[in-house]
Amino acid sequence: MNEKSILRLFILIFWTFFWGLSVTDKIIPDVQFLWVGKDFFALFVKFFGSLGLKNPLFATTALAGVSALEALNFALYLTATLSFFRGNETVTEKWFFRAILSSMVLFSLFSIADQVFGDRFQLLEHGLFWLILLASWIAFKHIPISDGSSYSWTPSPATKRALLAGSALTLITAWSVWDFAGDTFANVDRPVAGEEVVDGIYKFDFPFLADKMVWEQTVNAFKAAHPELAIDYIYTGPSELNSKKKTHLLLYIFTHPLAPTRLP
């Protein structure tokens, strides 16, 4: 296989896996072992609710339509990839063009929806994907598949030295990550201990990777440890008080003492 054929193959594989995993994310929208899905239904309900369309039928219909288009994209890229492995260049290019066109249409619809729902961050993301799709087609189209050169899989001395250095750095990094995880990963499912910062107000500094299960366990553990207190409300600190880490959270619990029980 020549070098430019390898580039074409990697373009096909990337987009096939991209849409395949996107469809999987719609099928498994929850947190599972080795998989963290996104609840798109809740997101769509929020979007349509912002327009005053509270009926979940709107979100269900929109999500079903998006899922169908993504499944179509996956099928088109998969067909192009299989045609590539069969060595049929013309058919591969035809199906890849159809897949790119379908993907650009979908991202165009996403961009329109971002404008309607006022989500400027997603608009930037979807616009970038639209341009990346266009760049993928240009690269795929203008890379000749037969140029007389072939890639040598026998590594040169310089390549061997680079692989050795890369392997050494990988092992060092893996050991560092493993050591860090051994000290901190237990925090992802352990209740957080709070401190009383003001009379009746307790602050909980959630660690990195703590999720909603830790949040629930923390509140339950606090209630069990302080039966003499009643929780008035729970407040999460604004972004100015939270750490800059994306998943970090400061939680505040406001309480008041329970009246002592009088014996008859």
C-alpha cells in the first residue's frame, strides 16, 4: 500500500468511527462501565423548553431524526471503507462523496439549530466540523491513489531511535498516571467531608472526577453524622468560587438546629 493510500484509509476510518460512536452515544445515553454517554434527550428537552415547547414530543421527534441521519452517515462511511478494501477506487470515491455531503448537511442543520436555541459555543464547534469535512473531501479527492511509490515498513535507524525514545516516555508517563490514580481514584466514589465555614453553613470541596453519586453519598453521610441539624437548602458555588477545573465543584449546605424533642 502506498503512502497516499494510507492517508485515504485513515480519513475513511476516522469518519466511520466518528459517526459509529456518535450513534452508539444515542443508543447508550447513560454512564456504563468503560462508557460515559450523554443524555441528549434531556438536552433536547431543555432546548425546546427554552422556546416554550414543553411537550417532550418535540424533543423525541428531533432526537429520532438526528439519530436517523447519523446512522445514515455511518452507513455511508462504512460502505466507502468496505469499497476501499475491495480495491474499487471509483466506488469508494462515490460513496465517500455521498457521506461527506450528508455529513455537511447534518452539521448545517445543527448550526441552524444552534442559532435558534442561542447556543453560540455549539455553533462554533459545528462550524469547525463543517470546515473539517470540506478539508477531508479536498484532501481525499486530490491525493492520487497510484503515484508509483510505496511505504516501507522496515524502520530506519532514526525511526528505531524515535520509537525507543517514544516507548521510554510512554512507560514513564504511564507509571506516573498509574501512581497518581492509585492515590486519588478512590475519591470518585467516596463521600466528601465538609467543614463548617460559618455557623450552620458547611462547605464541601469535591475532588476531580467526583460525580452525582458522590454528591448523593456526601449529603446522606452528612445527614447521618449530624442528626441534630436540619438542612434548609443546598447551594453550589458560582463559577467565581469554583476551581477552574471543569469537573470541580464547591457545595454548601445551609442548616439550622432541630428543636430538642420534649419528653411527655
